Amino acid sequence: MSAPARPQAAPAVRAVGSAALGWALAHRRDFTLGEDALAEHGDVNRTWKPLGELAQVCVSVRRATAPDDPLHATASDLLAYAWELTGQGAYFHELLRLEPFGTYALEVYAAFASAGLRHPGFEKLAATTVATRSWRLTEQQPNRRLGLLNSERRVGLPQHRPVADALRATWLGGLPEPWTFESASGYSLTHVVFHLTDWGGDPSGVPGDVASYLGLWLPAWLDSCVEDDQWDLACELLAVAGALPEPPGVDLLAGVWHAVAAAQDADGSLPEVGPGRRGRPVPRDFAGRYHSTLMAAFAAALALPRRGGGPRGAAPHAEEGVQA
């Protein structure tokens, strides 16, 4: 008796990505910077963080898709819109002037810069800031340190320490016991991979031992996320899978993709968490769904066949400029 056919993931992947990016387009006004974006003690998580994440996902989707792909066109429109929201970069200059050692200005700006959207005044001021001893000695979580190093590289600034050294200080870099995986370590490892690969653009940035470790354990960790309705983390792990030099076959993860598709609301949004076994409440306001929805679009773009049909691990495609 033949084994039952394994479900195919490709249709679910594209459907999830298209619906998620469509939701972002329909709700683009919700990413507008609040009045406190340049205020002292403003809530960065409510202003710059959503906008920066929108920009980064759009950059990654554009890079992973062909110009005639509808996903590419939607991502391009959203990226141009996000750049306008920053005053074409002028707000970054003001933000860095007000808070010169707050690293998030450079981290968010770097996403735009990688797509050719640049502000010379900001970069001149940033070059002065990153040359200081204080910048090099800023105390950060290890995965954030990697993010800052990648941001420096993207903007064309000197990296303040070797990437390899920063990697081995992270949870993932130490190849820990796989059974110690939980939410905090999960989010840490996903961002380590995002920074190493320039958000999925260069899979060769993942060292061989780390890639082998992830290839072995990602399916089990994804199953645990699906079991507990952890959709935001599941999508980040799916993005990690798509960013590896030799990712798990997309059909191997078909069950996860179909579970994500089933959890998606009719409008294309995806809640960060579902009810799980304990019957949790499921927030569906903007804060409770924008990040997971963006991560669904990001993961889907990386799971689609690489643009141009090139092999995984090939040099990333140069990102064409965006007309703002």
C-alpha cells in the first residue's frame, strides 16, 4: 500500500505571502510615524520599529522576486511610501542629531540604504558617530551587536568588530543543546541568521556548522511552534529555513505552511499567537498582528524559487534603486 501523498507547499507559500503583503498595503497608514517619533523618551517600539520592519521586509521581498512578480510591485510601492514617511531620510538625520548614540537610527536607515535610498547628511553625521570609542563600546545583546555590524556594512561604514567574533557570543553561535530552545532563544537565533545573511540576501553568510545545526533542528522547533499557535516565531523560523545555503525542502515544511495559512485571517493578517492549548486571548489590533503578518510575507518570499533561478548560496542580487 503506497504512502499518502505529502501536501505540496508552493501554492500555500505564495497565497500566504500575497495575502500578508496585501494587508500591509491596505494598512500602510498605520505605519505612519507618530508625533513622538522625534520626541525625547518617545516609544521607539510604536514609531520607528514598525516602519523599519516594513521597510526591511519590502527590501527582502523585492530582492527575492522578479520585477514582473506582483509581490515585487507591491513591495516596491510600500518601500517608496515608507521612505516618504521618513521625510526622504531627513528624520533620520534629526533623530541621530538628537540621540547620537541611539543605534536604532542607523539600524532602520540601513534597510532603506540597502535599496539605494540614502540621505547624505545622515551618513556624514553617522560616520562621525561610529568613529568614536563610545560607539564601539556600546553594551548590547549579542544578536543586536550582529545587527549593528550588518547595518554599518550596508551603509558603507567601517564595522567596529569582526562578525565571526560577534556570532560566537550568541546563543546560536554556541550550537546549544537543541532541547533548550524556547521563545527567547528562538527570536535570538532568527535574528542572528537574518543579520548574517543580510536578511536572506546572502545565504553564504551562515557558517557550515551553524547551517548544519539549523537544518537538523528547524523542523522540530517549527512543529513545537505550530503546536502552540506561535505564529510570529513560526514565520521567523520559516524565514531562517529559506535563508540557509541548503534549506530544508519546502515540501518538508508543507504542514507548517498550511497551518500558517489556516491561521491567517480573511484580510491577510496573521495574529502573533493563537489560542493554543490554554485558550489564550488573541489580540487582533495593529500591534498584535503587524509583525507576524510582515514575517509571513518575508518567509514566503524566501521560500519561493530564488530570483533568476540561481543556486542557494550564490552572491545576492544587487538591489535596484527605488523611485521615491
